[in-house]
Amino acid sequence: MVHKAPTSRHVVSTIARRELRLAWQLRLVKILALFSILPVLVITTVLVGQAWLDKNFSRTLDWDPVYRFLEVQTRVVVLLALGLGTPSIARDRHEDVLFLYATRPVLPWHYTIGKLTSVWAPVALLLCVPAAVVALLQAGILVHVTFAQSGLMIAKAVLVAGATATGLAGMTVGCSAVTKQTRWAVVLAIILLTVPDGLAQGMFGTDAVPVGPVRSSTFLTAFLFNDGKDRAMIGLLGFGVLLAWGLLGYMGIHARAKKEMIP
Amino acid sequence: MAEAWIELENVSVRRSGRPVLVDISAAMRGKAVGLVGANGSGKSTLIGTLLGVLRAESGVVRVLGYRLPEMAMEVRARAGVMAEQAGIFPGGSGVDAVAFAGMLSGLGRSDALRRAHRALDALAVGEERYRSTSGFSTGMKQRCKLAMSLVQDPEILILDEPTIGLDPPGRVQLLGLIRDLRDQGRRILMSTHIMADAEVVCDEMLLLSEGTVAYHGTKQQLTGSTGGPISAEGYGIDATFAALLTSYGVVVTKVRPNGVMFVANDDSHWRAFWRVVAERHAEVRSLGPELASLEDAVVHMMEGTEHHGT
């Protein structure tokens, strides 16, 4: 007999792991997850080429592989986040199982964090781990890059990965809490990913403030890795927008869970 | 007397500003308690309150000695719930859903899987357990839901309409399983509209009507307390006896070869009965209220409450 209330950590990780296990059953998610390895392979190949050029011709390519990787990988993980996040709550609501969670030692916030984590963790890992590998490779094979510089790059990559994953998780899972049909959650998420930024750019040009998570992530990455100080404001704004999407998603899901986790 | 495992003291619950449970009190001690009442009588609200999902506006709610909603997590860890309106955790196979239910109650993955198989074995779910739950028949869904409620080996079971949608053989089988669980020592609260189910499983009844307790007590008391007809049997109690009884203004509802059933609402009816016994030199061998079926008793009780209310 168990008969002891489980810890919050146990409940949250149980919910998140099941979501990931279910998502992994989808062919599309498998393909996207595998596809997300591609950028790191390409970047690593270029990095080796750069080391060879550096050694034989004393020529360096004017690029930052970690920055380039994050820029490309963000686009890939957006698709993965859509695949992981949009079905998660819509499916539960469609099957009327939210009250079933309430019959277990599960609170609305356990449910909310569990669902968000099921998107946050893989997205953050797919951004962060390969970026860290590239940063370490850079320090290992390029003469002019030290391990200290590499460590700083990893810290920046962790920040970008964490914030981007927060924004994408909040947006995609939040959309899933709005409807009982996964397809409508996907449509809503795509609209939110494209339309607000498209409108902002249409009205204010390419320097328009970021509104969606993808552009916010791009500005944050650019600020931390590329453009530096002159893009600080917009980079920090991007960071704030990503956190705001995460918070908005949390509040939406929690409100939904609180409302429907009753008989 | 057994210790009460559900205690309600002057409990009132409002939902959307409307009073749903009004000042109800009951201490449930039975092995299996039947929770019955019409739609909207407050059964689901009571279940929600017993799980700490809904907060009582006033009064004290205790389950297994744990006060609610403060100790809701403790109660939920000890309770297996089969909810009528909820489905099965979607997306995976039957065994996956049952194991997930166990993990949510605190089991580790391998332990939950082992127990899930054991629960499904006990409910005679075969290879279907590996199929996606989306293709399950109603009977299989009900078994799977019962397995989800049993997987963590709970102390108490809260079953909300467990046999709904089942065909007669499936219903009999599931009721047998529930009765076995009761006999194994699990406390059961079974909410049902089907009185025959309560009759088979329950030894104590809680009848709700418009948010109040219309009846709480043993099943035997309920079936014998309807104020229904009196059955008299013996030598000389026949059709002539019945005719004489009717002539004294007593309503006779049934005449048997050696007995009659009559309605005795006041002393004059009883006096008439004994006068006829004396006149006919009849020998009364048995005399007592005709036991009603649980369904009759509940309907009678609910009608009485409605009339009382109006």
C-alpha cells in the first residue's frame, strides 16, 4: 500500500514524462527531434573546416558558430514545441480527464507545471546542450578561443535556451488550454507565432519591438552573441517578452485546470 | 459500533452562489455506503467535497479521520476514485493509463506497471490492455477505470455510477468484483441511480434530496421503514377476512390464500384489524410491514421529502 501523499516533484515529473512519452509516439515529433540534430552536425563540420583553415592558411571565418547554431536551432525547436505542446491539454479536455487528476494527489499547479515542463525541458535541452558542445569544441580546436570564453558562451546559451523554452512552452501549451481540439490549438499557436510580429514589422519596420517568442529569442540571441551593447534594450525586451509568454501560458493553463478539476 | 470513516457535521456547500448541500450531517460506518438521490441532489458535489476539491462553506468534513480540505492530499493518496464523468487518461494503452494513475498516487514507474498488470488481471482484462484506450468498448473502459482506482491499493473506494453503460452480463460481473473488494475489507462509497446495484453492494444508504439528507441508515432500516402495507398471515386470514376488513374502512392491497396485505395508517385501522381477527377466530402467525424493494423505499422516501418540502 502507498497511502502517503507523493511529493510535488514526483507528481510534476510524472505528468511531464508521460507527455513526453506520448509525444515520442508521434512520427512527426520523432522526425523533428532527429532533424534538430542536423544543425549541430552542420555547425560542427564548418567548425572543423574553420580549424583546418586556421591551421594551414592562418585564416579565420568571421562568424560565431554558437550564435549561428542558436539562430537556426530556434526555428527547428519552434516546430518541435508546436508538436509537443499543442495536443497536451486539448487532449485531456477532449477526454474529460481533468477531474481525474483531481481525484489523485494532484493540484492545479502540479498539472500546469508538469505540462509546461514537457515542452520546456526538451526545447531547452535541444538548444542548450548542442550549443554547449559547439562552444566546447570551439575551445578545443580553435587556437584563438579559450575555455573561459567558451564557458561564457555556454552561460549565454543557457540563458537563451531557458528563456526561449519558457516562451515557447507558455505559448504552445497555453493555446492547448484554450480549445478541446488539437488542430485548433495548432492554428492558434501558428497565428500567435506569426501574426503579431508580422503586424509589428509591417507597421514599424524591421526594428519593431518583438512581440512573439521567435523574434524575441532572435533579438536576445543577437544581443548576447552578436551585436552587443547597441542592441541591449531590444535584447532585454526580447527576454522580457519570452518570460511574459511563459507567465501568460502558466496563468491560462492554471485557470483552466482550476476551473475543470472539479466534478 | 464500527468507527466512522466519513464524517459530515453540518456541512453546507455552495456552487456558483447556489446552495447545493445544506447543513448535512452523517457519520458513515458501513463497509459499503450507497449514495443515492435524483439528478442535482448534490451527489457529485458531496464526492468533490470528500476529495477536498470543493470547499465546504461551513461545517466539518472528515474522511478516514483527515479533515478536509486541509488534508486533501492525504485523503486522495488513500482513495481510489472511479469518476462517472471522467474518461481514461488518453493517448496510451490501457495498462499505460492504469500505471500512470498509480504513479500520480506516488508509485514508482516499475512498481506502478507491476500493480497495473495485477489490477487488470484481477478485473479479467486480457491482451486488450495493450490496445489504445481510444478503441475500448464501454465495458472495457469501465474495467479500466476501476483498475485505475485500484492500482495503488487504496483504503477506500469512491465509485460514481460504476455500472453505467454496461450490458447486463458486464454489470453483474462488475458488481461481483466490487462486492469482492468490499469483502476484502475496502470501504466503498458508491453513488448510483440504479437501486439494484446498491441493493447488491451496499449495507448503508445515504439518500440526498435537494441538498439535504433524506435518509441515512442501514439498508434494512430503509426497506422496512416505508410506511407501506402490513402483511398478515395465518389461519382464517382469507378473502372473507379481507372483505370484512374493507367494510371497516381499511384499505386491503392484496389477498393471498392464507394472508392479506393492508394499509394501517392509524390506530383505528389496527383496531379494525384485531376486531376482524376476533370475529373470524383467526390465528395470526405473522404480522409486520411488508419489506419494500430498495427502489420502492427510495422512491417513497424521495416522494415524502418532496411533499414535505412543498
